[in-house]
Amino acid sequence: MATMNISLPDPMKSWVEEQAQSGQYSNSSDYVRDLIRRDRERALKIAHLQALTTEGLESGRGERTMEELKLASRNDPED
């Protein structure tokens, strides 16, 4: 595993150490790795939503009316 040194302001360093000492993480590195993993997951989800949004915008206008869409959503949330 590669090593990386980072500089943090004292309040941030204290926060990281507190999180590690809370028992949820075995040490500060575990806490930072978890933050990075969750940030990557969040970024992937955002990219996926952006791709879906782009696909929807590029697909053009649908043929159903707003009332038809409302009715369909009440009858089948997957539609």
C-alpha cells in the first residue's frame, strides 16, 4: 500500500483523531480511507445521474401529456 503524507489544520487533525478513537475506525488512516471511498462512490452516483439527465434531455419531448404521466405514476411507480 502506498503512503501519503498530508497537512491538516489543528482542528481537522483533532477531528480525524477523535473519529479514529471513537472505535468505529482502527486508526486515522482507516477513517481517511473511508472518507475517500465514500467520496468516490458519491462522485460515481453524481456522474451516473448526470448521464441519465443528459440522456433524458437529448431524447426529446415525450408524447404523453402531464395528466397521462401523473396517472401512470399513480398506477405503476416503475413506469
